[in-house]
Amino acid sequence: MKKFYLIFSFLFISITIYSQKQLIVANDAPPIQVAHTFGDFSISGSANMLINTPNGVQFAGGIKIRTFVSKKISFDSDMVFGRDYIHGGPGIIGIPLWVLFWRTDAETKSDDLPLQDMLLKVAIILLSAEHVAYHIPVNKTMDVSPFVSLLRYKASYKYGDYSNVNFAGDQLSFTLGVELNHYVNRFVFSPYAEVNIGYIDHIPGFNLGVNCGYYFPVR
């Protein structure tokens, strides 16, 4: 177990140093300032290490999307795939719809919405808001974001033994974690760590990884 924490720590430090170096060199494109605006969003790919699954330690890949609803609050969602493992939240559908609807309304400049459109927006907000992060600025190009997810779906099975009674298999779960976001021009490098506890089997899983993506400001 100590090796995993050493690897993660080294990766965390190396990304921070690399990002600082890039900020000095890249003068032609000003970096993101940590002052987010409603409607800003990002899309990232992730490399993940999953600890305490039915198969012990696994490696996985995934995708993460995030949209800001205020200067310091974002709705997030991710989808992670490994061998006989998957987790994700309803925000993976809700957040893209949120971005689409919000930008469409901004272009049409319409404040009078039909009732069905308003109800649809409420449903999208509920889908997206189950995974929320709060962003604490560290400096002009970095923030720390603790996050919580209340309805993450998780399916995790032992290789070749899908009736293992020690794990629930398919279940909703609670997730609590923290992420460091470092902005290099429009790119985002985000090491993270989280604990994921199933509502049925109550077994904690620990996930470590790095999200690397692109930031789309609203203006």
C-alpha cells in the first residue's frame, strides 16, 4: 500500500512542477485566472487506480465533465471503466444538457420559458447536482476542490465470479473526495483522491488518479 501512495505523491508533485514551468514559458496565451464564471465547463480524460475492489487493485480509464454554476461551485460527473468495473453518475447526461440549454438560452436571450421547458431544466439541474464541488483558490492558476457525490452508480465484480457474496455488485454509492486543479493556458491538470462507499455492502473503495482536460470559458 505504501508504494501506491508514494507513486501518487510523486505524480502529484511532478504535475505541479511541470505546470509551473509551462506558465513561465507560454507567454502568448494568458493562463486561466481562478475566477470562474457561470457557464464555464471542462471535459477531461482520466487515468485511475482503484483500491479495494473485488479484484484488489485495478487500473481504469474514464472521462469527466464539469460545469460551473457560480464562481466557486461546480456540478461534476465522471464515468470510469475497468475490467469488470464501472462507475458513473446521472450528471454524465445532465451536465451536457445543462451546457446546451444554457448556451441556447444565452443566444436567444429569452427569459420567458414554456412550463415544459422549465420542468425539463429543473430535471436537468437535479440530475447534475448530485455531484457538487466547491473550489477554493490557492493562487491565480490553481484551486482545490473538495467534492461529494450522493448517487453514483457502481458495478464491481470479481473476475469470473459474478455471484461473489462479499460485494454487492450493482449499487448506488456515496463518494467524498478532493481534487487539485492546475490551469495551464486552457488545459487543466487535476490529481484527485476519493473514497467511494456502497449503500448496500458499505465497503469503502479508494480511488486515485489524474484528470487531464480542456477548459471552455463562457467568454
